[in-house]
Amino acid sequence: MEFTIVLPRRLNQILLGIKTRKIGKGLWNGYGGKIEPGETPSENGAKELRQESSLICKPSHLIKTAIFHFINTDEVGNEIPCKAHVFNLYEWEGEPKDSEEMVNHTWFDNHHLPFDQMLPADRFWLPDVLSDRIIHVWAKYTPNQRELIGEVIVTNLGACPK
């Protein structure tokens, strides 16, 4: 399965919302979702951002900054390989509004993030993305991504364009 994560950014801040359902429910997250057949990652990212926050962006304004490979483990121990395309976003239209999937949109300082209320691997890779690095990430999770299994591996590939 492939997914997107879009991170709206301004100055030294990042916009996050609280997920209301599925994996990450009740936690601060970026915006995005499962890529549907026929969609490019950037098309999906723009669509999901609009659905979850009402922010409108052009797919071409999404700047890919990370590939996050992770293994989800289901309730009976089956492993599900996943890949998330992570994008920084600096240009959009509108103001964030609550949706069925995301609420309480809040700007956080890049250096003061609520990691104790985010998915466990976020603390390992998000600081690199917010420091404008291009990275690859590998992680393995217990069911519902509540805990990590083993270590998170982050490989720095260089500087990210703005």
C-alpha cells in the first residue's frame, strides 16, 4: 500500500491536525491518505489535503522530502508493507477548517512538537524533514501503529529544495 503525508509549512512552523479515525486516531498528524489507482503521489497529496483541511494546493507545489517504508502488523500478526511519500508544502490557498477526518488544525513551532501525542516513529524522522533534508525512513509497528518494533532507521540523502 502507498500513502501520502503532506506537511504545510510557514516560517519555522508546521501545520498538524488531530486524526478522528483509523490509524493515528486521536493523535497529531500531517495530511494525506492512501493513493488510489491512477493517482500520482502528488495528486493524492493535494486531494487529501483539500479533503482533510480545506487547504487548496497545486500538486506541483508539493516538494517530496521523504520516502517512509514501514511495516504495519495486524491484530493476528500479519505484516503489511507500506510506503508513504512525504511532502513539504509552502504554497496554498485558504485557511484550515475541520473535516470528518481531521480537527483542531494547529501551527506548531518546528522545535516544539507534541511528539508524545504523535505516532511513535515521528520523533525519529520529522526533525530531519523540518531541517529541509531529503531522507529515507524504515520502521516496523505493532497493530494500529501504537508502538515500534525495533529501531527506526533514517538515511539522510541531502538537502531539500524549497
